[in-house]
Amino acid sequence: PGMEELGVGNVLLTGCDGGFGLGLLKGLLEQPSPPCHIFAACLDPQGKVGRVPGGGHHCPSCPLADVTDPNGIKAAVGKVREKVGSAGLNLLINNTGTTRRSTLATETAENMSLVYATNTIGPLQMSQAFLPLLKEAAEAEGQRGMSCSRAAIVNISSILGSIEVAEAWEERQDVCYRCSKAALNMLTKCLALEYGGSGILCVSVDPGCVTPPLGRGTGPVTVEESVQGVLRLLAGLSATSNGTFWDWRGQSLPW
């Protein structure tokens, strides 16, 4: 029990250039039954992702350098549709994120705008654009109940976005990052309320991969450990999880 396999047909993962995103891409490819298609959206599709072992035919690169660029997103939707046809897109993982180290005293409007555009507006635009393909997957024959195998949007968030926990203020204030992730969490809730009726599951997940780690044993030791935890979590999600916030250990987090 608890070791379910995440069997998912077609996946789009943004932010695969390194760290958790690249680790998650490898983890998906190494599953006993990997997805039919994984679209790896990143800044350099021919770079690291092209060299991922097993990337081969499973891993069409997705020319999406900027999740805030509507034209780039539109092109990506076309590319995905071309490959998946009427099967649709089962799983959209919005992992692209950015931060600017800052304190309350040094925070700027420019930092706030930049980080919010990538961390909050990006996932919104991706979710809007891929909704028709997610709906097609949700409506595919034989699909019952909500799950990441059927149709889901997973927003990679952070405990730093939790207003209730307000984790690690002493270690890193990073106001722009905290605000963008709190807003992303609200977006997750909005998506869950709106798309849930179409059978699309929407959740926020904290992978614990914060550098530097937040101490007190809260974070995983390695990216691999985080990836395995997140894949296990995603495999177990169902309708009752729609619009909720989780960490890589499978623990529910307060907003």
C-alpha cells in the first residue's frame, strides 16, 4: 500500500532545465510504465533534456522557453495536439519558477512583477491554454473518478507560500517569491473550483527543494528523494484532493 504506480498517458512538464524539474522528468521516464508522451518544456530543449537517458521517443521537446509568452504557449498547444490527438493531455505540471533573493527592506516593484509573471501568471496562462486538451483526456472512454492518470493540473508551489506557516522567515524573507507562491496557491483553488466539474483534478505541491534547505529536517536530502515522494503522492490523489496543498512527503499543508 502507498506504493501505487503513477500510470499516466500524456504529460507536459515545464521548467525542466535543472533541479527538481529535470529530476522529475527523469523520474517519469524511469517509471515501470512511462508515459506515452512527455513534453518537456524548457529554455534549452536540445540541451540537458535531450541527454536524459531514455528520453528518446518518449520525450518530444516542447519549444516553450517562456510560460508568460502567449504565442509560445499557443505553439506548444499545437505541438502537443499534433502528437496526442483525441487522447488529450492527462497531466500538466507547472514547475517553471523563479526567485529573486530579497528582504522586505530591499524588495522592489521590478522583482515583484518579474517573479509574479513567471510563478503565477505563467501557470494561469498554461492552464487556460491547455484546458481543451485536459478536457479531452478527462472525457476519454473508460475514465472514472478524478486522478492524475485521467486529467490533472499540478502547480509546483512552496511552503514559503503558506500564509499560516510563514516558514523560515529568519533564513530567507524573499517577499516576492512568498507572495507569488501564495497567489499560485489561490490560483490552484480557483482552477479546482472551475475545472473540477470537468473531471480535472487541481493541486499545489511543495517539492521541498528549496536552496538553501529550510533546516529542521523539513526538506528532502536529495532531488531524487523529493521526486520519488512527489510521484508517490500524485499516484494516490483522488477527487477528495481537488483544490488542496501537499508536500513531497504526502502530508497535507495549510494554506
